Amino acid sequence: MEIALEEARAAGDRGEVPIGAVVVVDGEPVARSGNRTRELNDITAHAEIVAIRMASDRLGQERLVGADLYVTLEPCTMCAAAISFARIRRLYYGAEDPKGGGVDNGVRFYAQPTCHHAPEVYSGFNETEAADMLRAFFSDRRDVP
Ligand SMILES: [Zn+2]
């Protein structure tokens, strides 16, 4: 989760929404990323999606069976679905996202009958730090005309 927070910080420094994600296999981080939607002009370039793509590319496999994903904020519905499709084993996230989350809020993707693989979900890791980073980012933005 420390690496995910580092990626979140780096994303914030680049003017991206400060969210970071890491894919871990056998205790080793194989891919890490922050949000890159602005850099790539790609609305799907959320930290989780980019990290999953990098991990699949590096490992040369379509699915990430046995991999775990750490992310600083509760994944949105799109990312929750991608995590399911990638067959991620365990999802660890930091802060809950009542406004945009799709795991424990919103559509609760993994609880739907149309979801064919649900990771084990653990939450609340460094949640204060993760949430504070987002709050600071958005309050800075509001101050800018
Ligand atoms: Zn997302």
C-alpha cells in the first residue's frame, strides 16, 4: 500500500487525480501506476486499469490469476469490472468512495449475479492518508479560478 500511496502522490504532482495502484504477484510488485487520464487523454486510464495492463504485458498473460491489487481508493465500477475480468485474487483498497465506488458502494459489482469472478476484498488500509490526499487535491482545484 506504501507503493500505491507513492504512485498516488506522483499522480497528484502531475496534476492527475491522486490515486495509485500496484499489482503484486508472490509478494513482488510487478506493475505500479497512478491515474494517467490527462497524460494519455484516456478516460479509462485509471490507476487500476493502467497497472493491470502493465502487469499483463509484463507477464505475457491475459489474466492475472493469483495476483493481488492494491489501490488507494475504492475502485469505480469500470475498474471493479476490470479487476474481476483479470481474475485478481485479492483486492486491497484504502479509502471508501461513497460517490464513485463500485465495490462496497454504488452498483456493488461483485455482489451481482452477472459477476463471474469476485476477488476477496479488504479495505481501510492507510485510508486517512489516501482520503486526505484526494481532499487536498480537490480543495486546491476549487481555489483555482
Ligand atoms: Zn476506476
